[in-house]
Amino acid sequence: MKKLIGFWITVILCQAGLMAQQNDTIRWDLATAIVYAKEHNIQIRTLRLNQDLSQQDLLQARAARYPNLSGSATQSYTNSRNTDPVVGGFQTQAKMAGNYGLNSSWTLYRGGYLNYDVQSKNLLLQSDNLATQMVENDVTLQVTQAYLNILLAKETIVYVQDQVNTSKAQYEQGRIRYDLGSIAKKDLLQLEAQAAGDEYNLVNAQNQYRQNIVTLKQLLQLPTSTAFAPLEPDTLIVEQAVPSLAEAQRIALQNRPEVENAEVLLKVAEIELDKARTGFRPSLSLGGAVSTGYSDNQETKYFGQLNDNLFQRFGLTLSVPIFDNRITRSNVQRSKILINQAKLSLTDTRTILEQQIEQAYIALLNAHGQYKAATVQMRANQEAYAISLEQQRLGAINTVDLLVQRNLYIQSVQNYIQAKYNTVLNFKIYNFYMGIPVTL
């Protein structure tokens, strides 16, 4: 699976580079954007490097259970002046010498410390992996929100552009009617002001769209010069069943990485206590050395000297702790305190997660309720506005009443669009807590 994901990431990168070179707009769906963000987010990449470091710590802990081996070679030249009692005076003596050796040691027993250390390092590696998953989850929700904000802004632009076209047409009709003497200048000015206000809203909507694009590109670590536009889904599913709060909390507590990470860290603290207690136990190690050497002031030849000077030593060393200035006892007590802290952290993590899910549940119910109300409100105002247009055409109402109804309709449409995307986002967040992947 990792290889497959890596393959698709490579394809995405190649396509992105090609598009950038051709000055084309990169168009990704939400799933592609999330994968790209997970691969390029600085914090996630830093955590993956922490995983690599933990992997090296684990490999080192495993290797500590095996014997080591080191070699040494020394080549020396000695020049000295000594008195000669036979002929008198001084004579110079020069000597070439060499020493070679192999040394090895193997810890046979250390109270279980080495095995505990391997278990601890393995759990810490798992913890780093879970920490990475936690940040990936955060990035996923951030990208999802930014992506939906872009779609919201884009739909708003389409709607506001339609309003601009409508208000311009109404203004042109108003000018014709004003020239014919059918309406007062005050009504014409109101229509003109309405058209200008819609133009102003369009500029704001376009600016909001650009700002949301920038936000998403920052999350994706895309260069500012990169042209980017999201792929719009065919439909947005708004109406769907809402799982119960109790069910969502149960699933999340069993599967969310933050809870699992807190549980892993508790296990690490417990193993660290076992490691600390090994300080009370004796240790046994096996050691050995092989060495030889030669000197040029001997008549025996080089290889003969190496054979004659061969030295071998093997032995067992038993170390029994008697008094260590309370170091081991303090380590044990410190480990017990860390276990209690880890238990509190686990409880706090579960509590916070339950609160977050409850807040997401309440936000979803609120957003869903607003969406239903906004849908009814928009339909009612749309029909009322259509009636007002017909009445205005027949001269049954004035321009002020028409614009009042129009503004009510515009506000209801804006409420509807906002409620729709807010509901979709809250559905995604709530479902994501239960391990359901984010898709559009």
C-alpha cells in the first residue's frame, strides 16, 4: 500500500511540475489535495524524520544484545641512547615494534534491561508514528475546510454575478421607463445604487475566492506563483443520517491515534519502571582478548614472533550493585511518578476527545437545522420576489418595495449557500472522528 501511495504521489508531482512549466492551472480534487498536503507539510515531514531517528534507536537497542568486537594495531619506532658498560661511553639503539589485538565483550545478563530497552524503543517508534497520524488528521481537516471555502466562494461568485446581471438589466429597464415618465428619478437612482452595490459584492466575492486559494496553497506548500483551482464535485451530499453521539464517541475512543498514542506512552512509562528496577540486579558479561606483537631487536623472524607472542584472555565478570548513592531507587520512584502522569494524560486525552466529538455533534445538528430553515426561507423569498417582479411590471408596487423584497431574497440565498457548505463541512468533521475518510 505504501508503495502504491508513493507511486501516485510521484505521478502527482510529475504532473504538477509539468503543469507549472506550461503555466497551466493545477486542478485537483479534494482527495488529491489531501494526499499532496500529507506528503509536503513541513510539520509532517519533520515528524517522519523523528520516526527515522526512533527507528535507529530501536536498531541500536536490538544490537546491544549481541557481542561487540574491536581491533587495534600499533606500529612504533623507538630511538634511545644508553651507556655501554663494556666499551664505555654511549651507544644508540633503534627498535621497530608492532602490537596487534582483538577485544570483545558480551553482556549475558543485565536484569532484563536490554529486552526492556528494545520494548521501550519499539513503543516509542509506534508513538512517533501515531503522532504523525495525529498531525495528518489535523492537516486533512484544514485542507478540507480550505477546499470547501473555495467552493463556497466560487458558488457565491456565480450567484452574485447573476445578481449583477439582473440589477443591470433592471437599471436599464428603469432608464427606459424613466425616459417615458413611468417612474420618478428617485426610483431610477435606487436601481442604480442597487446595481453598484451588486458590483461591490461581486468584487468582495472574487477577492474572498482569491484569499481562499492562497490559504489552500499555503497548506499544500505550493509556490505562490502556481495557478491552482479545485475540481468541483458533481454534487454535494448534504442530507445524510447522523450517527448518535454515543456511537461516534465509542468508535473514536477505539480508533483515534491520540488515544492510542496516550496508551502507548503509558506502556512506555511502565516499561521504563521495569528498566529502572534492573539497577537492583547483578549483571554478568563475557569478555575476551587476543593480542600479539613483534620487535626488530629479536633474532626470531616476524611471523615467528607473532606466534610466540600470542596472548589470549577470556573471562566472566559478575557485577553486583551494593550502594549507588540512591541513583537506582530515585530512578524507580521517578518512573512511578511518570506512570501516574501518563495515566492522567490518557484520561485527559479521552475526555478532550469526547468533548471535541460532542462539540462537533452539536455543531452538525445546528448547521443541519440552519440548512433546513435556510432552504425553506430561500424558497419562500424566491417565490415572493417573483410575485413582486410581476407586481412591479403591472405597476402594483413601487421600486422601494421591489428592492426590499429583492434584498430579502438575496440574503436568503446567501444564508442557504453558507448553511449548505457549513453543513457539509460539519458532516465531514463528525464522520472523520469515526474514521470515515474525507471525500466529496
